[in-house]
Amino acid sequence: MSSPEAQEKTAVGDIDRSMYDFRYEEKEGEFFRISKGLTPDIVKKISDEKDDPPWMREFRQKCLGIYNDLHVTDWGPDISGLHIEDIATYVRPNTKMQGSWKDVPQDIKDTFEKLGIPEAERKSLAGVGAQYDSELVYHNVRDEVAKEGVVYTDFESALKSPEYADMVRTHFMKLVKPTDHKFAALHGAVWSGGSFVYVPKGVHLSFPLQSYFRLNAKGAGQFEHTLIIVDEGADLHFIEGCSAPKYNVANLHAGCVELYVAKGAHLRYSTIENWSKNMYNLNTKRARVEEGGTIEWVSGSFGSHISYLYPESDLVGRGARAEFTGVTFAGNGQNLDTGAKMVHLAPNTSSVITTKSISKGGGISTYRSAVYIDKKAEGSKASVSCQSLMLDSQSRSDTVPAMQVMTDKADVGHEAKIGRISNEAVYYLMSRGISEEEARAMIVSGFANPVSKELPLEYAVEMNNLIRLEMKGTM
């Protein structure tokens, strides 16, 4: 009989959740934390801290007014447990953004080391931005990438730079408008951090760029803004990672992503969100795709107490394409309402939505999508496939698709499947010497495989590990 050390370890029993749940306490003098709540004075204080240009100061206050006028939606999961008066909307470490890991404060550097960000940068990334609470603490891009004219910088630097300030002002919150919903307005009022990317015409990056967002602060919010512009014929893969430790009070994430894909350009936007289960994740993401351009979304949603997340693709040019591939895992105490929206506004456009949702331990997973095909979008095609897997009788999975087709010269299809793990498949694997727990984990990983194979290697491994970890205790 082999020794325990020689036996193959199972990810179910051996993964250490502390990879995400570790945290460092805010030490006096090392962090600045703004007062809780949301008032004109607090918004002004954020502008003062960030030395906003006059137009941004005015924009923030306008967004605050819109926020106060709008009501919370009543069609999604209940977010009555979120009280903005208890949220600190701006928390930053007292350190400047660095271009070398050795200059980042030790606690913060340790955090990102544990998450594997420096290692990933060394192996396979063209550039990295690391945000800790409300501000970036590290940013770097390879020299050869910069020489090609690619701009990858923190959002505040782009906002204030002579070269890109006009570009930022032209595009900022033009796809996601403050009037879209209450939390878009909140974002406009208190946004901080995030990334700005511009890829010039015809430039193809052979390695991805990555931003990682870590919310360490208790009872705080993170409101980063990501703006990416991929010019004509250019190609980019951008990776976004998110995580936070668990607290016994609510945290809030209300970031915003705006993606501009020009004529003939291609952008892949990959995300793994592993927020803690006290997080309200109310994120907004939208892309505008010109003639012959392509946007690919790859999304994994594993954390948060409540999620509202529906990336939107506006296909405004002839032959524009959009693909959304996503997986959602809702465990005990989680209600994840996710999906995608495709808007066809030009002829011969196409969209594909493929999602997998998994729920266990009483978790609730809702797939919600919308496909709109305008009367001008003749010859367009749209395909939607959503599959849900429930691991026990306490869990729930719902599908809420909507389609509005304004022309009869379009090809539209929808497929939905909801089911449970087959006992026959579990027994078969057990007959081969595999434990029941591991057998169930293997089945779930196989169910999610079409998504994981689309992710960058490190994130695919992370996603499968998270799924296998969550399987513990489902029997």
C-alpha cells in the first residue's frame, strides 16, 4: 500500500481557500479611507484626492444627482442588504503606483505574490496592472509592446496626459451612460482606478495584457473603470482577474468596462471573478463593434453574494461579430444573475451566446439574456445556448431569455437545458475506484470544460480548481 504522501492528492481536499481569503489589516497611517456614505462633500473629496480636471469634477456631481433620482431595479435578486451609507467608496494605500515589484509595499506585494500575478507576468503577459482597493499600486508594460505604439496605463494617467486626455473624455461613459441604471450613476460619481488601453491600427499583440483587481478593505467599494480602444485591423487579448477576502459585512463592486472595437479589429476579453461571498457585484460591461470587427467575451463568475452581470455587445457595423462564452457557479448563500445582451444594428451581423451555470448547496443561478435584431440588420444571425446543472434538490436554476427580432430576414435560434448529475455516471466512475466526491467533481469540471478551454492556461486551471473545491460537501 502506498504512503499518504505518494497517493495522488485530490483538489477537493487539498486546495487552500486562504489563497483568496487571506487579508492584511489596514494599519493606521498606511491607508487613506474616506468617510462612509455618499454625499456631495464625499464626491468632492474624491475629486480633491485625485486632482480631477474641472470637467470630471462636474461629471461626478452630475452622476450623483442621477444616482439619487434613480430607483433600484425590482426584477433581479434582492439587494436590500446593501446600504450605501455603510460603504466607504474610496480607500487607498499611502503609496504611489510603482513600475517595479520591489518598490511595492511588502503587505501589498505579498498579496499579489500569493495570487501569482508576478509569476504570470514573467511567463506570458505583455503588460500587467495591479489594483489594490481604489488605486493601482503597480503597472508595467514590455518595452517591445510600447515601441509598437500600444498604450497601456492606469486610467488616471491617461485622463491627465496631454496625449490621451481628449481621447478619454471623448469615450468615457459614452457606451455605459450614467442614466442606464442606478449603479452606473454611482460608478460615474465615485469611480477610481482601472486601465486605459489603446492599440494602434494594424498592431497584433502576441501576448495578453492583464489587470488584476483586489479589494482588501472591509466595508468598502471598488469602482474601477476600464477603457479599451482597439483601432482598425488591430488585435488584442485582455485578461481581467478579481478577488477579495471574506468579511462579515457587505462589500460592493460596481466597476465599468467600455470596449471600442474598430473596423476589422479583434478583441478577446477574458474575466475570472472570484469575489468573496459578502460581495455585491453590480458590474457593467459594454462593447461597440464596427464593420467586420469581432468581440469575444470569456467569463467565469464564481464569487459574490449577489451578482448582476450582463456584458452587452452593440454590433453597429456591417458584418460585426460577437461571441459570449460564460460559466457561473452559485454555492450556498449565492444568488448569481448573469448572462449577456446582443444588439444587432447593422446587416449581416452575427452573435453567439454559450453559457453553463452550476448551482449547489441552495445556490441560485439565473441565466438572463437579451437579443435584439433591428429592422436594418437584415441577414443577421443569432444563436443562444444555455445549460444549467443543479447538484442537489435545494438549489435552483432559472432561464430568462428575451428575443426581439424586427426583421424576418434573420436567422435566430435558442436552446436551453436544465438537469442534475446522473447517478449512473457517478456509480460508473465509483466502480473504477474513484470516490463519490471526486466523481461528482469530475462530472462538473467536464460540464464546464467548453468554457475553461477558452481561458488562458492559468485561469483555466484556477477555474477548475475552484469548481472542484466548491464540490466539497455536496453529497
